[in-house]
Amino acid sequence: MQIVPMRDLKDTVKIEKLCETENGPVFVTKNGYGRLVVMDIEYYERTMQKMYEAKNVQAGISDMNDGKLNDGQSVIDAMRGKYGI
């Protein structure tokens, strides 16, 4: 985990390289307290994809717990009946 002071943001090339090599977030502090997080766009996109997938898994688990699922065989049987397969 990299932590840099706010004044270092002036050197954008350094911060860009730091984000790239860190392959994770870089925390920016102001007066010793966390203020910002800077990250490489690829890391951001991977993180957002993981969050999207986790949200969908959680929705599936909720559906399962609420009894909103059909077993595969009954779905296949219904489709075969509907489409004459």
C-alpha cells in the first residue's frame, strides 16, 4: 500500500507510475489524514467488475433464500413441452 502526501500530486508522472507499479490504490494524505485515493484505470475497472459480480451473486443467493428458483430439470421439461423438442 502506497501513501503519498497531497503535495506530491503535482508530479503527475510520478503518481501515474506509482499507480501502475502498485497495481492497486495509492492513498493521498492531507495533514496526515487520508483524503483521496488514486488508482490506475485498469485496476479500477477490475475492481468494479468484481463488485458487479459480487452484487449479482448476492442477488442469486437472495433469490435462493426467498424460494424464487426453479430446478433445472423442470425448466427443461417446460421448454420441451412449450417448443415440442
